Amino acid sequence: PLYRTEIIISDGKSPVGYFYLAKLDSSKKWLRVGDYVSQGQTLGRIEALALDEAEDVKSKYNGIIKNILILPKSWRERRKFFKKGWPVEQGTKLFEIEVRNP
């Protein structure tokens, strides 16, 4: 099938912050590659360093998570990612989504 792929980037108010991956509503599992997401669904949260506030990152599309671009490659770094978040700045690529129309 012909589906387009879109990249979701950090475009929040703050230039620097920490990104935290969302947990799925129906379970305690983290969002992962292969999960279906709906437009408007929360994918994660960015806590801004300078503004002392948080902003949800929401999907702009219906589709399947093909890649979590911000996820560290090493297992040691992944443990840190899930516990403490991961530094991001405006324009950081977060997710690759294979867009599906409803």
C-alpha cells in the first residue's frame, strides 16, 4: 500500500527541555514502534527548562509509529531516557509515523 511517512518534531514554546515518552491510556506500557496512534493522541511531554512548564506532544496524524527517532541506541542510555527524560530543543525530530486515513 502507498502510505506517506511524516516526522513529528519538537516545536514548543521553549527552546530547550526534556522529552518524556507517553504511556498508553489502557495499560502501563510505553508507546512503542508498531503502535497505532490517532490524531490528537498524546505521544509524549516536553518539560521546558527555562519556563518551568510542560507541554504535551500530540500526533497530527492517524497512523502507525514506524520509529521513535529520539530513542537512544544503547540500553544504558534507554534506561536513563525512561527515568529522566531526554534533552531536546526546538526542531528535534521525535517520531516517524506512517500516515493512515481514518
